[in-house]
Amino acid sequence: VQEFEQVCSILASILNIGDIRIEGDFHSHIGEVSTISNKIKLGDVAQLLCLEQEHLAKAFTSTHVITHGETIVRPNTVEQAIDIRDAMAKALYGRLFSWIVNKINPELHSGRKGNVRSVGILDIFGFENFRVNSFEQLCINIANEQLQFYFNQHVFAWEQGEYEQEGIDIKRVGYEDNRPLLELLLTRPMGLLALLDEESKFPRASDLSLAVKFHGNFQTLRYYNKPKDGGPTFTILHYAGPVTYETLGFLEKNRDTLKLDVSQLLRTSENPIVQVLFQTPLSRTGGLSPASTVSKAPPSATPLFSRKAPPMYFASAERGYPHSRLARGPHSPRGRTPLSSGGTVTSKSSQTVSTYFINSLRDLMSKMLNGTPHFVRCIRPNELKSPDFFQPDKVLVQLRYTGVLETTRIRREGFSHRILFQDFIQRYKVIHFKMTQRVSATPASCVCILNKTGLKSWAVGKTKIFLKYYHVEKLGKLLAGYERAAVVAQRVVRGWLARKRVALLREEKRHRDAAKIQAAIRSFLAKCHYQKILDHRNHNATTIQRVVKGWLCRKQFAKLKARQRAAIVIQAVVRCWLAKRLLWRMKQEAKQRKDGYYLCASDPFLCNNFRDVQHSRPAVY
């Protein structure tokens, strides 16, 4: 957790270093001096790096120069201070990245001793050609040239092995590689990058003087073009096409070294990781040297494209192809020494970007040469990342810059088509032999066919016929007539077969139609017979239902009639009883009225009340 916080602190300081504003001031007795205008941002950087703010400001605005044992403090101009600021940010980022890699690699190590199989993926920038090309594009294009050389050597070595296996004379197959261009760029002491390093050592050198040195040494070479006006530009004829570079900024970008004052200041940081970053010496590739390899790693003296290189492809693929040398220009020495990598830790005088770049490229090629390569070329169909949209111009540029067109050209220089005897006889037998003739798959049979065509410069191997691309085109044209005749014969035969098949289909259709008609008639007759049976059954069922329903109705009517007679008898008995009861009550009431009249005759009041009661009482039946 503590290391993570320290790494985050360093990354934050790198982001803030670019925000430090440096302004200039002029003094009559000193000249231009630089000052830092935003002290707050400077304090933030000093706090993140665990440094004193005052010391960090002095490291930006002044430089210590030791002359004859005396230390002189010289003020920096605004441009110099900005360069120191930017170089410090680059150094922090680059060394921190290298430290993280060295930290991760031991953790990922399997711990197994001996040879361990691994898979490496190399994904680099493609060939670059902009409107203005500078030192960065030169380095990228040199790396692509080296990888294209490696690819050519690998492909040619593979083809060479197949030629040797088939007994084909290798001298008949050749191609033009980019070795002379790599010599122009990478050899010492008179290669382009070597001259750039040499010019970078002179304090009074300028970008124009660098261009003049390039023109003086390389203007007679095939792959170098000097501008007509003699300005600070030059053109390199790369495998993908000519690229014009401007030397403006070449020297400054190549030096790009950190001042000793800044390095010593960062070593005093209280951040342990910052101390390690600037106390650990740099390797020959510009990264931090791992602790286990700083003093034990032997120096590598393998040139990028040396004849004596041990890897298989560089050694085997160069037999029979003389080493092209640079033509000596007016400023070229008589002797020439190969480019060597030196020790593991670079010296102070060799700390240039081009030196780090060459050593990194050499390490990369050493790793690639120790493995089995597989090449994958990725092409973008358009710049918009849209589906179903193809831009031919963009694709053509990518094919050219990725070396696909160059590879195709190399393949076409040799025998691009290798056909087995059996396949060759089967495909081109008709040119010399009859169709009904049985031909054995032998070299003699193949030679007879080729002699009949009049082709030259083909080769016969042990199991294959080796043809160039125009051989296949000529054979294809010869086959065209036979193919047309075969098409006519096929058309006639297919027409006859089609007519015969139509007749058969028609006969089959008649049988199918007759069967359908028979089935329809039989179905109709069966339906009629079934309908008759159904009607007869329905009629019988209706008759049975009518008889049963009549019998049930009569039976029910008899029951109802008996019930009705019984009800009448019951009603007569009940009504007789009710009448007798009513008669009895009426007699009782008449008797009571008769008694009441006798009583009312003696009392009129009782007579009136008795009448009211008689009128209000309901009749009782």
C-alpha cells in the first residue's frame, strides 16, 4: 500500500510539472534569466516529490558548471529552464515505468529452471509519413525497416529451405532486400544515427549543420536524396515509399538528457522510490537496470544485421547474397566498424536517444530471432470505424506501409506457385493428353505438358512443379479453350438430361394426377353411400323416437287424469264438510241473535251497541 501511494505521488507530480510556468527577465550585467511565476504549483510538485521547494526552483532556473575545480552557477534562459522541466518529467515517467516492469517481472516468473516456453506479442506503430516528419518518425520507420528486413529474411529462408528440399537451384531465385538502407541508417561510424550522435556532442552544432553533414556523406547513395535548395531536410527511400524528414529539432531531441543538478536533487528525495529511480544506473536501452544484471550481464556485440549473427534466419538467409556496403562519401573514413552495443550500463557520453533506440532495437531483434515468428497484418477498411464501408485508398496505403505489397513482390520474384505432381496432372492433363488416357503423376508427364505449352523458366522438384505467376496465367489461358468446349459439352448433355428428366416428370405427374382423380371419385362415392346409410338410420331413429314419445305422453296423461278425478272427489268431500260447518255456525249465530233481541227490548242502549257489534263482526264460514 505504501509503495502504491508513492507511485501515485510520482504520477501526480509528473502531471503537475507541466503546469509550472517559467518566465524570463533581463539583467544588464547577466542577460536573460528565468523565474518561476506560479510558486503554488512548484510547491505542489516539491511536496509530491518530497523535495525542498527552493532547491527545486534552483534546479530549474540555474545550472552548476565545474571548471578547473571551481563550481560556477550559471542562470538558465527561459528555453533552457523549460527544457530542464520537460526532461525531468520525461525522466520520472520513463524510469518509473521501467521500475514497475522490473517489479512485475519477478512476480510473474514461474520459478522453473531451464528453458521455459513463452509467447511474445509485438505490436508496434506502422510506417509513418506525415506532412512534417521529424526524429520520432525516423525512429519508428527505422524500426519498421528492421522488422521488414527480418520478415524478408524469414520468408526467404523458409522458401530457401523448401527449394533445397525439392532440389531447386537457389541461384535462380533472388530478391532485392533493404540491407543497404539499414547500413545507411545504423552502421558506425558513418551511419545516419552515428553522425547524429557525433553532431550532438558539439555544443555549437545546429540542425542546419547536421543536414549539411548528412548531405556530404550520403548524397551519392541510392536511398538518400538531397533537397535541391540544400535546406535542413533530407529524403529516405524506404521500402514503403520516400519520406522527407526535417532536421529541425533533431539534435535537441537526440540529446534529451537530464541535467546533473536535477539528478542529484532527485536522489535526495525522501520518497524511497524516487531515490531508487535516480540512484539505479540506466541500462544500455535507457531503462533501469535490474539489481541482478547491473554488473553480471555481459556486453552484447551482435550487430543488427551482421553476417556473424548467431540466429538461424540471419545466417542462413544471407548465403549467396553479398553484403552491400555504403559508398564512401567525401566525409567518410576509409575504415568502417560495425555497430556495437557496449556494456550493460551506458556511459555519460553515450546517453542519447538514438543510442538507447538502437540498443532497444537490438534487444528486440535478439528476442525475435530466438523464437518462431508468426506474422499478422491488421488492416482497417476505413478511418471512421464503420461497418460495411471500404476505402480503397486507405487500404492501399496500409498495405504499402505494412510491407504486404513488398512481400507480394518478393514472392513474385520467386516461384509463387508450387503444385504437387498429382494436382498438376489432374488440372492440366487435357493440354497434352486425352481425357480418356490414364496418366501417371511423374515428373516426365509434367514436363511433357509444360513443353507443349512452350513456357520457360519453370522448375521441377522432387514432388512439386515450381511455376511463376505468369506461368499460371498462361496455363489458365490455354485451359480456357478446353473449358469452353467442356462447357458446350456439358450444356448439351445437361440439356438432354433435362429433357429426359422433364419427360419422366411429366409421366410421373400423369400417374399422380390419375391417382388423385381416382381418389376423388372413390371419396365421392364413399361419401354418397355413407350419406344414404346415415339418412336411413336417422329416419329409423326418428320413428322410434316418435313411438316412444307418444307412449310416454299417453302414460303421463293417464296418470294426470287419475289424479284429476281423485282431486275432484277430495274437493267434493272437503266442500261438503265446510258447508256443514258453515251451516252449524250459522245456526249458532242465529240462536245467539234471537237471545240478544230479547235482551235489547228491555234496554235501548244495549240494543244500539249490539247492532254496532253485529255490523262490525266479520262473517264466519
